[in-house]
Amino acid sequence: MRKTKNILCAGLLALVIVLGGTLAASAKTKNKSLDGTVTAISSSSFTLKVNSKSYKINVKSSTTIKDSNGTAIKFSAIKKNDHVKAKGTLSSTTLSAKSVKDLTR
């Protein structure tokens, strides 16, 4: 009986640790949509100014990039001062973009 209780307690503790880590990780990142002005561009990211705050938007090969009509465009079409909407996973001030829409083009 005591052995069963110990095993049950150990299993419950492991579950709490795993779930706690999952909850802590999800609290740090969240799905977000940002709408702002491009202030800088590099080879795989750009800086988006939203109100008075700047965000780094990381773009991967799997990121969908479209113009204001919904037509696919290349990352190179995005220019400084463009009005852009980016959706993805936000962690602090860095967004890993799933989709980008250039509302200027």
C-alpha cells in the first residue's frame, strides 16, 4: 500500500512539473498581430514600430508574405516606411512571423 502511494505521489509530482513548465513557457510567448511602420530591414527580419514601441519581426521561408490585395510577394518587396501587419508568436519584443501583409503594396 505504501509503495503504491509513493508511486502515485511521484507520478503526480512529475505531472505537476511538466504542466508547470508548459504553462510557464506559454506565458512567455503568445500569438499576436502587430500593425505598424517598417523602420529597418535586414536579410531575414525587419523592425516594426507600433505606436512608440519597436518590435523585431523574424521572417522564415515558411512565412507567408502578401500585398494589400492578398497576392504573394517576396520579402524583398517590403521597404522602409511601409505599413505592415505581422502575425505570429511574440516573445518580449520579437515576433516570429507566420504571416506578413504589406498594406502599402
